[in-house]
Amino acid sequence: MKPQRTVIALMAVALLVAGCGRESGAREDGASGPAPAVSGDFGTLSDVCKSGTLGSTQAQGVTATEVEVGVFSDIGFTKNPDFVDAAKVFTSWCNAAGGINGRKIVANLRDTKLMEVRQRTLEACREDFVLVGGSAALDGLGVKDRLSCLLPEFPAQVSQTANTGSDLQLGAGSSMSENVNPYTGFQDWLINEAFPDSKNAIGMINGDSPITKVMGDKLTESFAAAGAKIAYSDLYPISGVSDWTPYAQAIKAAGVKGLIFYGDFRYLAKLQDVLTSMNYKLDWIDANANSYNQVFLDSAKSSLGQQNNVLDMSGTAPLDAADRVPAVQQVKDLFEQYAPDSTITFQVLRAFQSWLLFAKSATACGDELTRACVYKTAAKETAWTAGGLQAPVDLSKPLAEQTRCFNVQQAGPDGWKSAQFSPNTDGLYRCGFTPYRYTADFGQPATLASVGKSLADLK
């Protein structure tokens, strides 16, 4: 592969796990200058952020006036602003409300640039209190260093097996832990309830990269266990193709009725355009949650009225629920106030959930602002909803041991809207499914024991 194609290919990998940040070590202080005090309540949560008497505790990244946290991103590679926007908006609001008992949150935006995950991890190990609200496509490269320096993480998204569900990690971003399929409920709904005729006619197209290929292997096993059949499976060059016609023709020839696409959502939009021009309509297309953004809607505009794009929000409250969920409306209001030119995506909503978990736990620790206190306080949440931004999750036990929730969004000319999927919780979610546990060996998440540490070492 030529150097230029290598760069393009790596960028496509990074886009699958969209992240953000700025130059490594750049500080995002939130609102600058004096500002009127605002409420530190968020949704159903009280006093997430508040003023207080500055204490004497000075753990790494904590002074009498500041708390420095790291935000990982591939912004130097992907140029995607989602997580940096979330960091800016949350810290601006939280600091205006008094911060963490009077301490200002300073977000150190660590640009992993796709391949520099370990370098940024080592920097965070030297400077940051914890990691919050970020993501890196190749996050497995730094997980052992993170555990070695006992750095807790509240991620917005996770990607590689070594980091997915690893130790000292809490929040919505770690929901794909323990070698299980978190989309089991959504997929069972697709093939058994909504579109049963598609059960034996599923197609899958993956980008030819280690990340997406593993995702495809996992889903193949999961669908087979559910009695479904993959009628068509193919890889495409992760750098994309100039003409998607051969793939569209193969999908039609195989009689595919339901399609799963892993890769850059812009490529999916191009494939759909070709399918639509061939007058071939699928029962459903799983666009996955990374497509929950305006860019995808704009890119797929010509085919939205023809193809049925759906995705699983995995228990995250959608934007069209703002009239019923005050927490969603509050996110929209905060973005309008602090980042009016930015858009709210799935990644932003996940990042906010993580920021809220960190801030609520840190505030509860008072002057005992240590990594151990924050992590253990967060791990005691038995029905965490991020103030209403997500379905309840019991963070006190492994996610593989509890039932899950899913909720379906459907794309149309008017944008992403909630689909008809018979929710049974809060009118938003279908809860109660048990995720499928893979039998093949896809690797295991890193543990403290693997680096010679234990939870007792966390201070």
C-alpha cells in the first residue's frame, strides 16, 4: 500500500470510533472570566457541581483551585469535534456552577493522533487526575500503561478488546465489556419481530481493518446463535472505493434483506445511493450509532426516503425525546449557550453521561478528592441514569451480569426519530434482554493483575 493510501486507510479506521481533542496537553478551562452563578443540578441529579470551601487535598492533578482531567481523542487525525465540544460545554457549565466544590475543572485535551495513544497515556499518567469523556480508535495501545499508573477512566466510547471493559473503567462508554454482544436485543428485534423475512437474508460489509473485521466475526457468531443466516459477507478497502456498484450488485444478487455496515458512515451513504438507483430496497440497514449525526443525514439525503436506516442507541436518550426528558433538553440548552455552532451527536451524549458520573462522584468526595474515592463512589451507583440521559445501569456489578436496554432510531427526510419498537421502560427503552456471550476467543480486557497491581493499590 502506498503511503497516501495508508494514511487514508488509517483515517477510516479512526472514523469508526469518532473522537476529538486538540493539541496534546492543551487546556480547556470552560467558561473564562467572571460569570453569574448557575444551578449545578442536571436533570434528576442535584448538586453535580457546586461551590465550596477549597480544601487541602492535593492528589496528582488536584490543587486547591483546580482538577485536571484528561480527554483522549484522535482530533489531529479525524478532525471530528464531538468530544472536545462536550468537554467545553460541560466544563463551562460546571465551572460556572462552582466546579467540584469550588475547584475549577481543567480538561487537558490529549490528541492521540490515532497512533500516539501510548505517548498520550504516559503524559496523562504524569499529569491527570482521571480520564473523562474521550475515546481513541486504537485505545488498546495504552491500556496497560493506564493500569500501571492506576489512572481511572470514564470513557465516552471504547474500541479495542484490550480496553473494552478493562479495570478502573466505568460508565456508558465501557458498556461493551465482558465479551458479550450489547446489541443482542436490537438484533433480535430486527430479525424476529420487525422484519422476520430478513432472518435468513442478512448481508454484512466490513472495512478491511482489524477493528471492523473482529466486529464482523462477533456478529456472525451472534446471528448464527440466534438462528439467522448471513447470506452475503464482504470486505471493502478501508480507504474506500470509487464505485460501490459491484457491492450493490452483489447485495441484490444474494437477495439481502437486512444489511449491516461497519466503516465510515459516508461510505454507507454512497452505497445506499447506488442501491436506490438500482431500485433495490432493503428491509433494514443497521447504520450503527456513529451515524447519529447531521453529516450522515446530509450525505444520505437522496436515499433516506427509500432505504430504511435504523440504529441502536443502546439505552441513550435520543434528541427527539427532549420534550419528555428534561436532561436531554438541558444538553440542548447548554450547547446553545456555550457552543451554538456545534451539533449534538451520539458521541456527545455518551460523553456527557461520563462527565456527569465523574463530576457527581468527585463532588460527593468533598475534600477527600482522591482517585480511590471518585472511582469507588461511582462504582456504588446501582441505578445510574446520568440525570435521565440513559436507561438505568447498575455500575456496582459487571455489565455482563445484568439485563440491558435498547432503543431504536430511524432516519428519514426529517432526521433521526424514534422508531416503533414497543418500549417498556419510561416510554423510551426496551429493557430486559440478556446479551449474548461469545464462545470464540476474541481476547480479554486488560486487568490490574496483568500489570502486577490490585484495586487496593488505588489511592
